[in-house]
Amino acid sequence: MESHPKLRPVETNTAGVYLAGVCQGPKDIPAAVAQGSAAASKVQALFVRDTIETNPQVALVNERTCIGCGKCIEVLSVWAIAWKELRGGIKKADVLPSVCQGCGLCNATCPPKAIQLQHATDDQILAEVNELCG
């Protein structure tokens, strides 16, 4: 599904994923070609730069408290978390910073609270609330 049908017709809510042609629905050839050109120009704009800026607020996994349940992986629509195999075949969640969008969904679904958003940990948010209230 596109982000906005009029303002961003070839962009999705996932950064770097673009739509063109019949993947959105039936289209005639001129419309599909126009969307293909628009999507290609979006991708080309990414390759023009030497570096790509990403959101610094990404999730971090505390491997000591992660129980390897996989709920964080199940809830995300993007592949921002993958399995990391440690010694002994133990699997833990591992965040891919270049894909993570900092939405906090993995943090909310993690039963042992092993995932925290960088720059917005529970302790930091509570300190802000205490400062505002008191």
C-alpha cells in the first residue's frame, strides 16, 4: 500500500521500498510506465549521495535479558530484527540499525523488556516525567 495516494504514490511506509505498476492494482501501460519511472528516480536519488542519513533512535537488545521468544520479530512488518546465534546454539534477537525505524513496537511486545529504544529508554522517559511533575 502506498503512503499517500496523491502526495507519495510510489512510496511505502517502509523506507527504501517503492511501488510501481500492477502491484497496487490494475493499471494501463502508460500509468505503469509513469510509476516505474517515478520509482526508479526515487532509487536513483538514493544512489547519488555518498552517505544515507538514518534515524539515530534505533532499538537495542540486551542479550542478557533476551529470552529468544521471537515476539519482537513476529510483530514487525519490516525485517529490522533478525536472529543472532550465540555459543551453544542459543538464539537471541539482534537489531539491524540500518533497517530499524525506531517505532518502538518491538519494545512494547518484548515480555522481559530486553529491547529499549536508544535515547528513549524507560529510565530516561521516567526521569523526564519526574522532572516535569516535580
